[in-house]
Amino acid sequence: MKVAISAKGTDLNSDVDPRFGRAAFLIIVDPETLEFEVVDNSANVNSFKGAGIQAATMVHDRGASVLMTGYCGPKAFQTLQVAGIKVVSDVSGTVMEALERLKSGSVEYLETANADAHW
């Protein structure tokens, strides 16, 4: 299993970025081995629209089955849902702390978006 986590930095000690589509980085990590890949999300940070959809596509293309982030808008959530990717929101702390919560089973998966669309 791979997990995508929105991050402000490029390692497992980085803070979780509460934004998904406009997060500085996405860290794709195997929670068992802690092997990870850093995805630069700078192309989406300043995009006029569609940042969440583009970030969701990157998560899917890298094989993640779970996304952990602070907030996920409706279009990104719908894209992730169609791709079969589960979303955990209201995530804070470091990437490693988020992984530990996931591994302990103390997370809840979203059933709908938890942020409004940006127009």
C-alpha cells in the first residue's frame, strides 16, 4: 500500500500541509518500509483553477490508495473517489506522525469533501 500525504517539506519530518491541491509537496510513502517519493507540486500551487484535480491525478498516477491531508475540496474529492483513493482529512503534525496514526487505525475516512470549491 502507498499513502500520499500533503507536505510543506521534502522528508518524513516535514509538517503536513493543510492544503491538498496547493500543497508545496506530496510525499508518497510505503508505511511499512518508509520508502518514499517526493512529488513537487509547484505547478499546481499558483494555478488559476484545477489544482485539486491535478494533484489527485498525480496521487493516482503514483499508485497511492490513501490520501492524508488537511482539507480536500469537492472536485479533488470526487476525482479521488472515482479513482478508488480513500481520503483522511484534518491531518496535522508531521508526515511521520500522520503515518503513525494511520498505522494505529486512529483515522476516519471522508465520505464527502471537507472544503468548499474555489472559484
